[in-house]
Amino acid sequence: MGAFQLRHQPPATGRKPAPRGASRPVAREPLRARLPKLAPQTLKRLGWVLMLVGLLWSGHELTPRLLPFIDQPIARIGINGELNYTSAQTVEQRIGPFVESSFFSLDLAGMRAALESMPWIASADVRRIWPDQVQIQLHEYLPIARWGEEGLLNNQGEAFVPRELSTYHYLPQLHGPERAKQRIMQHYQVLSQMLRPLGFSIRRLELRERGSWFVSLGSGEAGQSLELLLGRDHIVEKMHRLVAIYDKALKSQIANIERIDLRYANGLAVAWREPVSDTAASGRTVN
């Protein structure tokens, strides 16, 4: 029995079969066509970002090299402001340790704090002016009155202590609780304005423990002191009462009057320095 083999014969189609694994060639697009397209505004922003990065990098690299040339020692100090109680020499001594540094390393906050700690300096403004200058603007306290036995009050009702209080003995003296400092200062300003047209100035204004007000006045004409007792309430109204009757009933006898008591509801009482005529009896009440 003879051996035989079967072979598979593909059907005859008339076309040559394509080789296995072959692919049809496809035309590739240019790289520029395949990249995402960016809007002009986006490109502009990207350019600014790259430029900023470049500037920062350049500054970081160049700063250490340029700093020795632009950071100069302080060569000039300008001190401005109306100084009546503080000398420029004293200011220069106070800021001496600060100006030994260079322009950029100058401690402006520390210099300002050192200046404002001086007895008469209310505020200080310090700024640099390139390349080697410092400008200082100073504002002094304006003393209005003595406060207690050791201090002074400025025009804002703030207390401070000068080195030589005896120099300011001519200022009026204000007394009272520490918590009432602003209130006492306000009363002083109001009463001073009301008494000035009468020729009086306040030498002493005191708010006593029980809340009553005491005023000691000085007169340019008589050269003697005059005391006012104002009580606790309605201080301004009582002063208006005094002003209203001063010219009519008190001015001609003011040299003999030691004290005026305004604690009454509708009048005042006068205490005399020495006996006077029957028409001006001691201690009478004026209505």
C-alpha cells in the first residue's frame, strides 16, 4: 500500500496574496503641525515669565558682585524739624551707633525707636536717600503745663518727664488722678479761654479726691492770686456766671478778693483779703 500526502491548495483568485506582517505606508505630518497651537496672548505671557526668570537669575548672580559698589557708608545726615528743646548735637550722638553701618544695612526701625525715646521727641521719621544720605524729620512735644510734681503735659494731654523740670516753673501746674489726665487737660484749655478776656491766667488747676475742682488764678494787673472753688458739676456754666457778673460787681474790688466760691446753684460767695466797706461786706453772696 503506497504512502500519500495531502496538501492544502489555496483557491485560485487571480491575485497574489499579500505577504504576512506587511503594513501600508502612511505619510507623516511635519512636527510643527503635530504640536499644540498656542494663542498669541498665551505666548506673550510665556515670554514675560521667561524674561522675569532671566532677570531674577541675573540679579541673583550679579548682586554679590555689585553690592560692594552700591552699598556705600553713610556720609551725610540731614536733621529737620523745629527743635526748641533738643539740640542737633544730642540727636547726632543718639544715632551715632546706627550710622556706622552701610546704606542698605542701616536699621531704620531701631534708629526711629532710639530717637523717640528721647525726652522731648514726640515722633521721628527716618528714611534713606541713595546713595549715602539719611534724612531725619523730628517733632517735639509742646509743653502746655506741669503735671504733678515731676512731669509735663503736652498739647495732646500726654505726660512726659524732662531732665530739668525747674526750667518750666512758669507753666501752670495741673493736679489730679492719673486716669483723669485727659479730662483735666481739656478743662484747663476751656477755662483758660474763658478767663483770658478777664485778664486772668491759670496758675494751678486741681481735681481733688472727691471730684471737686479748684483753680488758682494770676492777674497781670493786681499781681496777686485769686482762688476759685467750682465744686463737682457744671463747671463751664459756673464760669459763664462769673464772666457775666465780673465787670459789674467784682472787677473794681478784685485786688481785695481772696476767693470766689461758685458752688452755689444761683450765685457766688466772695471771701475778702481784708475788711472792706459796708457795701462790700465780707463773705456776701452775689446773685
